[in-house]
Amino acid sequence: MATNNRLGHEKISKLLFALAIPSIIAQLVNILYNIVDRIYIGQMTDGTSAMAALSVALPILTFITAFTQLVGIGGAPLCAIKLGEQRKDKAEEIMTNSFVLLIVAGILLTIVVLIWQEPLLLLFGANEETLSQAISYISIYALGTIFVQITLGMNAYINTQGFAKTGMCTVVIGAIFNIVLDPIFIFWLDMGVAGAALATIISQGVSAVWVLIFLFGKKSTIKIRKQYLKPNWHICLSIMALGISPFVQTATESLLQISFNNQLLIYGGTMAVATMAILMSLWQFITLPLQGLCQGAQPIMSYNYGAKNYTRVRNTFKLVMKVCLGFAFIASGTVMLFSEFFVSIFSSDAQTIVFSSWALRVFLIGSGMFGAQIACQQSFMALGQAKVSVWMAITRKIILLIPLIYIFPYLLGGSSLATSIAGPIASMVHDGSRVFAVLFAEPVSDILAAIITTFMFIRFYKKELKQPDQIIED
């Protein structure tokens, strides 16, 4: 059966997991891809300061990734909707325009990072102890920016066609190369953090070649076409209008990392900044598999929304919501219960392990509710609801979390409750109660954002998805 027929007719539970499992595996491998540098760096003789250096470089890496989502995740649902409408030519035009945008973004970002890397790193929380290592890492990583854009941005167009296993291989291939090359460059060639960056860009380059071979090859349902290489600005704006939500969501992650780094540097010092890299790594353990599930659901929801088969859209969403909530609660509970074990993967320093284990339990208190947040957020994306999706992305981080990171130390810092909770780490940092207040902003924001986003999606669901089916046949 053709891929498009599968999206429109195959049993939803079977189809969802057939598409989602490779995406989930890809995201789990992507966790290794993202954190393997941190694992090796944490085992260096100066692991804590090196980890802190990587932490202040992470906002730049995150911002680079945001552009892959602006174009890739922005265009992929539009592409799937056009396939559902049986307009293959428009789907190819959307994909080709995305390819051009990603190339341009890659070149511009490389130039910006190489020119302004030092002032950016200082702004993001670097100090005398971490600046030189952060520059060593980011100056090499920037050279592979165009590989990141192609790999992550165009892989979305492989997944949206229903080729989830091929999309999974994109990530797996890069991860394998990264895992093999990291110890060679970091330890054997004694390159330290610079070696970690070099291993990463080589791995991304290999993945980029894999993506392009597939999209230019015979197996791809749609192709990158020469006649569409000249950008159609109406299509480009449509791609970015939908992609602005995941872009904002990821770009604000960069602002979030900056906010955490700056506040933790003030109240907790270098060790607290290093801990944030560990917390963000373990946060990915919870969120990336959820993104994989939603990526598996996206072609089903987008295609059937375009085909006006609303029953399948509703049933897909209900299943996604149940699985996202279940996984988020189980995964976050497991990480909190065995926090010392998970933290010890990234650090061999006893003091850092004790501090980070405590911080992790505070940080993840509300993360189970993130399952509802991402299920509704990504469903808005899959259904082409750009404006609502943008506001939901802004709400959690810009309206709630980032302000609370700065407000809570004044509201809660020094209180008897905060001081009591900070007791186990009080002697390790300058002001333990305010470190707690900074970290506690995360669970409060997670819970409030999940409630707001779920309420908004319920309204949309009742208004738009309760319509009778008007199926457009293949």
C-alpha cells in the first residue's frame, strides 16, 4: 500500500507506532548524540570547569538548532497537508524552498558566531575560568553549522513522507560516528573540548550526506526540484509562519539557558553552571522521546486534516495525549528516584554529584505535566495552527519561566522553606536558598503552561475537529 494510503486508511494505533517507534529510537539516539560530548567532557581532569564551559556554549548550539526547526518543522506539516490534498507539485516546491532557506541560514549563522563568539559567551555566563574552553568548542562547532541545518531541517521531510526508518538512520549514523570519534579526539589526541566539537561536526556532515542522497534519490516520494531553487517568497513566508512556533520554542530555550546560567553563576558559582548542563541533558531524556512520538503522529494528523478525515485526526490526538502523559510521568519519576546514578554518568566529582542530584529533584518536580504540553503544542503544529502554536511556545518560557527565574530569588530566597529545602547543599554554594528559588521556577512554569495549552487545544478541538468527515480520496 502506498505511504499516502497508509496515512489515510491504516489502523491508527498500528500506524502511529510504526511511524513513531523509529522516530523515538532516533530521538533516544539523538540524546546520546547530544550528551555524549558532555559525558566524556565530565570525565576530564578539569571536568567541572569544562562542563561549565559547555553549558555557556549551549545557548549558541540551541539557537542554531532553532533555525532548522523554523524551516524544517515549519515546512514539513505544510508538505504533508499538500500531499493529503493530492498536490505533489506544491509539496515539492515547499521542500525545495526549505532546502534553499536552510543553506542560507547555515552560511549566515556561521559568519555571525565566528565574528561575535567571545562577547556572546561572556553574555551567556562565561567567566575567566570557562571562557577559553568555551571559545575552543564553539569556534570549531560553528564550522559545521550548515551540516546541522541540512541534517535536522531536511530530515523532517523524510519523516513527513512516512519514511520513519530512514529518518531514524539519519540520527543513528551521526550518533555512531560521534560516539566513536569523541574519545579519539578528546583523550587520545588530547584535544579536550575542541576534540568534542570536531567529532560532532564530522558526524553531522556524514548525516547531511545521507539525507541528501535519499532526497535526491529514487525512493523519496517527492524530490528537490531544480525549477524551485529560486525562492518563492510566498511559500517561504508560509513555511516560516508555521515554523515560528518551534523556532520560538527552541530559541527561547537558548534564552532560558542564558537566564539559568547567569542566575546560577551569581548564587551558586561555576559548579552550579556546570550542573545546568547536566540538568538540560537529563531533561532531554524526557522530552526528546516525546518529540519522537509527536513526529510519528505529525504525518497522520497533517495528511488527514488536509484530506478532511477528522475522525482519524481526533483519534490520533487522543492516543498521542495518553502516551505522552504516561511516558512523561514514568520517565521523570525514574530520573528523580535514581538521580545520583544519572548524574554520575556526567561527573566523577563527589561534590558535583551531590549538588546536581539535589538540583535535579527540584528541577523535575513538574515535568510529568510536560506530556500534555507537548502533545497539544505539537498537534497545533501538525494542523497548521501557526499563531496559536507560537503563543503556546511563548507562554511557557517567555511569559512564565524566564521572568520567574529572576523573580523567585527575591520572593522565595531566604525564606524558611527555601532555606530548609536547600539544607543539603547550603555549604556548597554562596546562597543555597536562592539557587533553589531559581530552579523551582521550572516546575511551576511546566504545570501552569500545561494547563493553559491543554485548555486552548480543547477549545480548538471542539470548534474545528468535531466536524463530520469530508474525505478527499486518493
